[in-house]
Amino acid sequence: MDPVRRSLITLHITVVLLGGTALFSHLIPLSATDITIGRSIFACLTLFIYLMWTGESLKLARKHDYLIAVGLGVLMAAHWVSYFAAMQYASVSVGLIALFTFPVITVFMEPFFERVRLKWQDVVSAIVVLAGIYLLVPTPDLSNKVTLGVAIGVASAILYALRNLLHRQYFSHYGGAKAMAWQILVICIVLIPVSSSELTEIDTSTGLLLATLGTLFTALPHAVIANCLIYLRAKTFSLIACMQPLYGVFLAVVLLNETPELSTLVGGLLIICASIYETVNTGRSHQQEVG
């Protein structure tokens, strides 16, 4: 099998694993914060062991990069906690779909970081996303768990978009595994002091679930993505990554017996279509700028 085809297959498997992280919000009987801490501990250890095994230096190139890693890690900590919280309040399907408003949110945040201008198509995408969110929300009342889950999911998307923009501008000269290893280390340092006593009293099955989440569903995908990008364009990765909510919803239906309502599916379709459009449009714009 040629390396490009192998990378495509591997990338799809990787996106399935990333989509599968959502399932653990219901499989692990802990709070969103404790799940994030457990995930981060196992992922951090795995990534640093991977870096040592590959012979890559663990040090960052410049002193101020450590401060950047701290800032990115704090944003990732807030994003991961809100990511799991959104799905615990609502459902895996609703939480994942709400999170994937981030490509459109990114487009509206980009002018504050780079010399780009919004286009009328971006405004249309935003309207489509708002329509999708409207279909996800059962009632405009945060006392409703689903509505609260959607709100937290969108907040998580904003945090993720901000982290991605800052990462691209200040930290993209590091490989995926190394960049994530340092950011996840910061997550551990920030969140462990606020962990609950339940995290120290988990049984074997919960511990195995946390280990699986941190290694197979977190560390492995981020290590593999860097290798896939050797043979694939970043645009290809972004498009395949847009499949993550579809894979996640499918896994939730099969493994958790979730039954998304028709309005959820239609709203999700609108949001995912807008995300795919913005991904394609962004890639085309960057190509024109380079050309």
C-alpha cells in the first residue's frame, strides 16, 4: 500500500478515536474535571515516553515558549473540562455538534490575529450555524440541561478556536506530539489541585477507562497525526477532521443507545456543512495567498 493511501486510512481511524473520546463522558462515573485530569495524566506520560523513544528533545527552543505552553495549556484545560461537561449535561450527540461550531467561530476570530477580512459567505455560514444551534436548543432556558449543554459546548468551541489560533501563531513550529505533551502537562499542573476525592478512590474498571482514554484515544491520535501530515496536506486533515462529530454520534448510537431527535440531526447537518464549507474556503484562501 502506498504511503498516501495508508496515511488516509490511518487518519480516518485517528478521527474515529478522537470522536470516541466523547463516549467517556458517560462511560466514566466522574465529574468533567476529574475525567480531564485522569485523561491528562495518562496522555502526558504516554506522550513524553513516546518523545523519549523517538529521540526527540523534550526541551523547548526558547524560554518564552514555556510561557506560551502555559497559556495554551490553561485554554486546553478549560476546553476539555467544558467539552466533557457539555455532553454530561446534554448528550454525546448534542455536545459534539455544539463543539463543531468552532470552525465558523475561528473564521470570525481570525481578523484579530491575522490580516484577513470577513467575506459575505462567512456571515452566511454563521447564520447557518445559528440556525443549527436553534434546532439543538429545546428551550431558551439554562435550567434545561440540554440547553445548558449546548451553551457549554459553544463556550468550549470558543476556547478551542482561541487556542488553535494562538497555537498556529506562536507554537506551530513544534510537532504535534511535543506541543500536546507540554500543554497536557500544564493541564495536569493546573487541574490536579482542584480534583475531588473521588479521583483517588476509583475502582479498577474506572482506572482502566481513564487509561484507555488517555493513551489510545488521546496520546496515540496526536502522535499519529504528525506522521500522517508528512504525506497529506493540512487541508485534507481538516476536511477529514470534520467527520469527527459524525463518527462520534454513530458510536454514541451504537454503544450508548442514544437516539438523537430529528431536530438534533438536522441542526447537526447544518453545523457540519458550514464547518466543511469554511474548512474548504480557508484552505483555498491560504493557497491563493501563497500563490
